[in-house]
Amino acid sequence: MNPGQAALAHRKQYLAAKIAAQRSQFEADLGAFRGPPLAFAVARGFGEVLRRNALPALAFALAAGFVLTRGRLFAKGLRALQLVNKTARWWVFARLGWRFFRRSR
């Protein structure tokens, strides 16, 4: 066997081993999807609990909605979110300015 054929045979063995390893890894990764995903199972459990307790959940949601709209808590919360958004924008602008100032020195 000449050196070229030996190199080809060695390369063929290497590739066959690599393909086998990839197949086994793929089978292991695919095995995780055989059962239902965890997020789906959690959501289904939450839905069952919500279905069993629908009336108390509805009463709580109505009471919370009434308190938020009548007590002006909703308006205050919305104003706070607007203030946080504006502050975050100015904070980013100030940090960029500070970085530019430090680099220009």
C-alpha cells in the first residue's frame, strides 16, 4: 500500500468514527424531545389549576381592576413607567457622553 492510499484509508476511518459519534450525539439530543416538553407540562398544570379555580380568579381580577382604575393607582403606575423610561434614555445618553469625554482626553 503506498502512502497516499494509507492516508486515504486513515482519513476514511477517521470520518467513519466522526459520523458515528455525531449520530450517537444526535440520537441523545433527539431523545429529549420524545416526552412532552417541560414548559408545556407546566403550562398544562397551570391551566388545570386555573380551570378548577376560575370563579375566585375572576373575582380577584375584577377586584384588582376596580381598585387600579378607581384609586388612580393605574395612572400613577403609568406615570412612573414613563419617568423610568425617560430616565433610562437620559442615563444612556450621559454614559455615552462620559465615554466620549474620557476617550477624547
